[in-house]
Amino acid sequence: MDQKDIDTIINIFSHIMGIPKNELNDSIAYNSHPAWDSLKHLQLISELETEFDIEFDMDDIIAMENFGLIRELTAKYL
């Protein structure tokens, strides 16, 4: 995954979750951040799939428990 792809993931995550880019780190986790609920999770998945023209497996969607895993699992499909 190149820097452009990483920046795209950061921009999508920041926009959907309403978290400033400078506050993002790999440990931001589902249900530990108030903005990250099940609806936002689905919006994030949908936006990533659309932007990168990919389709995540259900197991990977469920495994996306923190920002670091989102980056890793997205890279798997690129």
C-alpha cells in the first residue's frame, strides 16, 4: 500500500467518524470511541469499498476493531 492509499483511508476514517486527522492512531477502537458505533462502522466499510473498488469479506469487516486493523485489512484487498 502506498502513501496515497494510506492518506485516503485516513481521510475517509476522519470524515466518517468526525475525528481530526491529527488525533488518529492505530489504537482507536470500535466502541471505545463515542463516534464509532455500528452505523458508522458500516458507513466506513461502504466508503472504503467504493473508493478502492473492493469488497471485504464478512470476517474481515467484523475483525476491523481498530484503526490499525482497518489499514491492514484494506491493504490485503489492494
